[in-house]
Amino acid sequence: MFSQVVQLIEGTVSVAATAQRWVAFWSPVIETPLLLAPVLALGSVLTLALLTGIAAASLTLLIIALVALHVLLTDVLGISIEIDA
């Protein structure tokens, strides 16, 4: 009976340590005041959304440029592009 209680306590401490490591991993690197932490989190999320939008726009422009290059090479200059796999 006593060994089961000790195993239960050890398991609980192990889970708590794992949870503490996860929380420490996702917490801010710098110490922030309690009232400033939500603003910092919101700013981080908005920055991430902005950078994601910039990346998506860049990918879109790359695809448009490649399509324009393909049309220019095939229809205007008459160069055939073939890829044998």
C-alpha cells in the first residue's frame, strides 16, 4: 500500500515537472510586468499574422512571375519547355 502511494506521488511530481517545463518553454524570454504580458502576447500574435501574410503574398507573386515567364517564353519567343521524367 505504501509503495503504491509513493509511486502515485512520484508520478504526480513527474507530470508536474513536465508541465512546468512546457510552460517555461512557451513563456516570454524576458520578465514582463503582469499588466504588460497580454499586450506582449497580442503583439506577438499580430506580428506572426503580418509575417504570414507577407510570406503568402511573396509566394503568390513568385507564382505569378513564373507563369508570366512561361507565357513569355512559349507564346512570345516560341521556346518549348519540356521535362522528361
